[in-house]
Amino acid sequence: MNQDHIRNFCIIAHIDHGKSTLADRIIERTGLLTQREMSEQVLDNMDLERERGITIKSQAVRTVYKAKNGEEYIFNLIDTPGHVDFNYEVSRSLAACDGAILVVDAAQGIEAQTLANVYLALDHDLDVVPVINKIDLPSAEPERVINEIEDVIGIEAQDAPKISAKMGIGIDDVLEAVVQKVPAPKGDASKPLKALIFDSVYDPYKGVIVFFRIMDGKVSRGTHVRMMATGAVAEVVEVGTFGAGQFIPCDELSAGMVGYLTASIKNVRDTMVGDTITDDDRPCDEALPGYKKVLSMVFCGVYPADGARYPDLRDALEKLQLNDASLNYEPETSVALGFGFRCGFLGLLHLEIIQERLEREYNLDLVTTAPSVVYKVYKTDGTSFDLTNPTNLPDPSEIEHMEEPIVSAEIMVAKDYVGPIMDLCQTRRGRYLSMEYIEQSRALLKYELPLNEIIYDFFDALKSRSKGYASFDYELKGYEQSSLVKLDILVNREEVDALSFIVHSDSAYERGRKMCEKLKDEIPRHLFEIPIQAAVGGRIIARETVKAMRKDVLAKCYGGDITRKKKLLEKQKEGKKRMRQIGNVEIPQKAFMSVLKLEEN
Amino acid sequence: MQLYVHIPFCLRKCNYCDFLSGPADESVREQYVNALIKEITQRAQLFGRRGALSTIYFGGGTPSVLTVRQLESIFNVIGKEFRIDRSAEITIEVNPGSARDKVHFLANLGFNRLSIGLQSIHKSELAFLGRIHSFEDFLECYSDARQSGFSNINVDIMTAFPGQTENSLAQTIERITQLECEHISAYSLSIEKGTPFYERFNDIEGPVVGEENERKLYWMTVDMLKDRGYRHYEISNFAKPGYESRHNSGYWKREYYLGVGLGASSCIPAPTGDERNRNTTDMAAYLADPLTKEESSVLTKDEMIEETIYLGLRMMDGVDTDKFVKRFGVTVRSLYGDVIDDLAAQGLIYEGSSSLTLTDLGIDYGNYVFSRFLK
């Protein structure tokens, strides 16, 4: 098929503005095969794929749209995450596209992530096609939102389709707009192969399945492909495109197309997302720019609850990193938690998602420590280093000074909640930059905030203080010197390394006190009294006590009780399994995350 | 084999009681007795003939609410369907208020052990617990029982309920030990779901009177009873030497028992491991078919081992480790060496040459100790 009839695009939106619903509608309204493909009975192949149970995990799908001009267009729709944590992921989806549908809620208008995503799309030179969604809502004001898009973003929006993805209204207008406004790819199929890897999955039968967008050239079965960054070479076994839920093999993919290849690649490290694929027999001159390497902003320790599963955790992290290059990890050991990994994430949501994937997809039971940002430590001997694990902080006497990461934050908030949000930013050591009203009822607040003040519960606090009428986006601005100390937690007079965290010296006492209170609730009573202490530089600043249990025995156990009582004992035993032994104290695994919930009761 | 007969009737539910029991009219009681007789007959045919009954225990509820004729018909069918050891211990639980005129007949029927639910000698405490008898009722019942020839009498008392003081408990203990009853069960109040007390006290975690207080009363009870010649043989049970309840000890020693009646539990031999099962707790279902089971499971060897230990540890003589080897072919130490060492280091258990016992401290934390022996 001619490149003129291919449209590679993604959908960008603020969270909950209806991106996924629109994607579903587009897939529903279009077909999976061209008429030519239908006659070639590709369906058989699809069935085969289905039998083997291979499904596409990636959020990419190819559909066929018969436009009003009577011609068929191939749509490659590549999904993007909407959350601020995933700018990196958005960015890699965008790199495979030529245009982006911008979905804006007709009632809520532009939100912080709308802006962030549009800027990213414009950075990638994508044509942005605005769509006004949720016009069926009683509070919808499509005209106001159209003006807002023009005023705030500065793109033409007067003829933006006004739709309701939920009700199925205006979907055809969106499809036509894609044909009209998203440019066709402009690659050269006769040039040497140059393709961008935007995702990959591991399949036990086929090895790594690489998802890519061809910029120039073509690839087919038998092509010797080379991954330009890793240097890995492999012979292509299969190429194909993405159906809804299946891989559809085909003979050849050429410039402008989006698809997958398999080449019996076993090592997940060989195919880095963002790398360029070329033809080893006829390589291209230079690799594609790939993605801006995004640095991990949040680190935490990840440990298997069962120490014996350390190798499983390592394998799982390796597999996840395959299609999430923003995930970093390196082995570390903790006195309290044993062998594990210090993992780097884009943000807290990213952390939570990875944790959940490890637990669900790899069936691992994990203990994670409090997240930390990366601090720069300048020592008195003139050296400096990046601190990702609070435990590694040198003795204060060896520290000349420390720096912490600062972000530029944009908060869009309804007028009524400006006060509470400003208060919140103030308590989080925010530096006020500016406030402008983007319309009468909404303001855009700009602040500089220390990253370590927002990684824990800032989103929750923002939501509760604005009753949900605030949105937030941020980017790393740089590092600034700050007065930071390490807060140590002692349980039964033993320092628990996994509970230490870095905190601004002014909030050390309050954090320490809250941490002790929290742990007092989390740690069950033992046969003896357990002091819980918070200390800075060896000095105790706060203390709580878990009182000793005096009685734990059932008075009665007769013939009729035995089964029931056993269940009770088993429950007690199970509870113990979810504990970590520190000295002679058992600490529940969730206590290691309690620092996350210190604020806002 | 031991036999337990459940009589799920009483005149009035006590405020703390979560046993399967309640008031019922005469026609239900009559139907129940008929169903019970049917069950005893049928279950005896299934496995009753294999061995003689070493103990029989009529519990409830308040078995003494049945008429003498009803008790007699149940007793007769047991005698007809089972062989009963000449020296069998045959117990019936009675309420001081409803048994007075019956104890003589009970003795004649063949019961040789009486268990009387007294709980307290104080009027206000009895009222608080929802008991319907007075201490005077008890005294009359007790003396009637003695005159009828009962030479093995248990008295239930309760500890650690709101309003009880060290002093009032000491008076209760003092007074009943003066009567020289052979056996005393002293239970700490526990708040169970579905009782009037649950509605009142379920927001309190642990003992209603506080852990500290509960333990103080518990150990005071132990000390007083020991001083007065009672052997502390199980966490909550005390007896003059030789009068330990054989039936209840059977539960802790993992003897086989057959439970008949509504909701009664059994532990019976099965080809691959012991079977624990429970009769239906639904009266209509029981009356329709008294063999209806609510739950049943065959234990694995591991489960039998676990039970042997945590039930055995409830007794102050502990687990007989020599018998354990004979029964299971392995030593306790080879299975639980680390656990034993750890618990011993914490002062919770004591390992003798042929026994494993809870220490006094271990009694306070019994559940913790027991749970450590679960796989």
C-alpha cells in the first residue's frame, strides 16, 4: 500500500478526558483488514495466532478506514499513557507517529497534563488534531473549550470535531480529521532500512517481539537486522502488523509502516526501546535520535518477601526493563531486608505500576522501602556523588553540603481552591513564581518545589484540598543546595536501615514524630515492650512505645472447637509470615512504606 | 472411643454463651430426642462396635432441661448400641436451677460425674452474666448430688468479667473449695460473636477487664486452687489428683470421639488419616436427617502432628514426646528443633527428657506458642 494511505497517530489527553473510550470507538468503527488482505485469507493466520494464545500486549493497533472519498486508509493507532510520570513513554510513542489527536473534555477544558502532552507532541513535530469530547455532558461548553485551546495552546480549533466517545457521537468526524490533518509518512522505501523500536514484548515461543516504525527502507523475512545501539544482529523470522488482539503476519513492511518482527532474539537486552533497526547487509548512515534519555527521579529498595526468590525478582526486573528503559535497577543489600534491588523510577505512579506488575505478572511478594529522590552529596574532601539510598549517606562530618532536586510545577486549579493549594505548596517548601487566570474561573499556578516534597502524597493532598478541581504537572528544573539530614528509625534500639530517609532539617522533628506514631500502629505488640525512636545524627528526637502484650491464650478448647481454633492459630501464623524479623522484633512488611502516609490523616 | 451427646436446649441463653443452644418448646425437644436416638443407632452401626466407650459426656446447652424419661431413652439406646467400659466416666452438665429434682434419677441412670455451671457465688455477678439460678440453688443441687452418690463433681466458675474483683473471685473460690468438689473449670470470659455481650463489648480488644487484670485474676485462681489441693492440669482446668476429666483430656490427647446431636463434632479413624467432621447446625436439617454433615475433612499426617502438639501443650503435663515417636515415627525435635530452641530461649516452653511443656510464661502466650508449631 502506498504511504499516502497510511496514518500513524496517537491520542493524547489529560487523565479521564476519554482517551481510551475514543480509541475503542475508532477500532470499533474501522476494519482490521483491507479488501485485498481479506481476499488473501489472512484470517487463517490470525486463527493460528489465536490458537497459540499470543496476544498483543502493546497498546498499538492497525485498523483500516474507508474514508468518505471512497479510499481505504491504514490507521496505526499507538496508545500513550496520560500521566506525568510517563512523559518518557509518551515521548517514545510520539516518536513513532506523524500526528496526535488531542482529546479535551468539553466540561473541564484544558488541564495541566493536556498542556504537558501537547508540548511533548509539538517537540516531536507532530500535527495536533484537537477533538472536543464529552459534549453529551450537561455541563459541556464546547465553544468555551475551543476558545481556550486557541488562546492557551495556540492551535487552530474552530473546526475541531465535537464528539461524545461514550455515546458514539461524531466518531466519523474524528476519522475524517485523521485522514485530512495527520500527514502521511514521508519515508523512502528504497533507502537502507531505518526503523525505530518503540516497544517490545517477550514471548516464550518466538523470543523477543520487537515493535517498530519504519522511517526508511523495508524489512521482510530473512532480512539480517542489526540493532544499532547494541550491535546485535539477527535474521528476521516473521514480520507483521497489529490486529486488535492479534499479530497479523505479512510478507514485508516498508517505509511509513508500523509493525513487529521476530528474529529468535532470546536476550532481552539486545533490543532496547528507542534503538534503531537497520539492515546489516545494507546499513543506514546514522541512527535515529531515539529518545531523550530520561533520568530516574525516584528510587526505592525492592526486596522479595521470600529471600529465596531473589533470582526471580532479578529476572522479572530484566524482562520489565526490556520495554521500559526508564526502569533502572541495581543490586543492594539491607540488614533488615536482605538481598534486593535499588530501583529507579520516573515517579511514584511509575513505581506503583512496576511494583504491581512484579507482583501480578511475576507472582512475587515484595517489600518496598520508602521512596527517595536523588541527592547530590558534596564531601569535605572535594569529591561528590549522587545519593540514591539514604543508608549510604556519609557521616555528617564528612559532608560539605548537599543538593536536592527542584521541579517546576504547574498547577491548574479552580479559583475557589487557589488559597488551599497555595497553602499546600507553602508547607511543601514551594517557591511561588506566578499565577495567571487562564479564564475567569481557573488559574494556572507556577511553583518551584523540592521533588522530595511531592513524591509521597502530593497528588492526594492536591486532590483533597481542591475537591478534585486541580491538575498538576512538573518537570525537573535542577538542583539546589539544601539543609538536609538523615532521619534514622530505631526499633527496640536497633537502627533499621530500610526505614531511614532524608528530610529537610526543619521538618525532621515532625516527620520523625509522625513516623514513630505510624510505626507504633503498624508494629504488633510483642511479648516485650518495644521502643520506637527517631534519631538525627545519633540524637533521639522522638519516641513512641509499643506496649507489651500480656495475654494471648484462649481459655477454652474442646472437641467442638478444635477445627475453629486451628483456623485462628493459622491466621496468626500467616500474619507472622508477612513480617520481617529485625533483631527480635517482627515488623510488618507494609510498615516499610509507612513514610508515604505521614501526612493528611 | 469417647461419646459426646449434644443437647442444644436451655431455659435461657446466658449473656456470654455462644454454644449452639437455646430455649425450645416441648414438641421440638421431643422430636430432637427421637432424631438423636436415630443418629446414635445409625452411627453405632457404622463404627460403634469397634471399641467400647471409655467416656460419655452429655453437654449442651443444659442437658438437664430434658425430662428424665427423655434422658433415659437416650441413655438406653447408647447402652443398647455400644459397649460401655465398666469403669467409663459418664458426665452430664446440669444447671443448678433445673437439675435439683433430677440428680437422683441421673445417678440411677448411670451418670457418675456431674458438671454444675455455677460461675459465681455472688448474686449481682450472676445477674450480670445472665444466669437464672442463685448460689442457694447451687448449694441445694450440690448437696442433693452428694446424697445421690455423685462422688465426682465439677463446678464451672468464670473469671475476668466486668464487675468481678480479686476479692469477689477469691470468695467464690474459697466457698466452692470448702465444698471439696473434685474438679473446677475456671474460664476467663471471652466475648464471642452472636452473644449479648458481643453487642456490648465488641469494641474492646482483648479481655474486657484488660489484659493485665485478666492475667492477675487468672494467676490468683491458679495459686489459690493449687494451695487448696487442686492440680492445675490444663490451662483452665483443675482437679483433685485422680479426678482430672478423662473425657476432656481425651480431646487434648487426641483420642477418638464420636459426637452426636446438633452441631456435634467428631474425630474418627479414617483409612488415610483421622477424620474431623461436624454435624449440621441447622435444626430442621438435623431433624430431617440426623446424619447430615456440615463439614468434614481428613487430616494429613502433618496436621495430626500439629494437633498433637498444640492440643497436648494445653495440658500441664505437656506433649509426651516418647509417645509421639511411637505414634508418628519421628521425634518432635527432628521436626521442630529450631522452634523449640527459640521458644525455650524466650522462656515459653520447657523441654524435659520425655515431654514438652508450656512454662508459666508460655501459658500467657499459649496461642503464640501453638501457632509456632503450625507448618
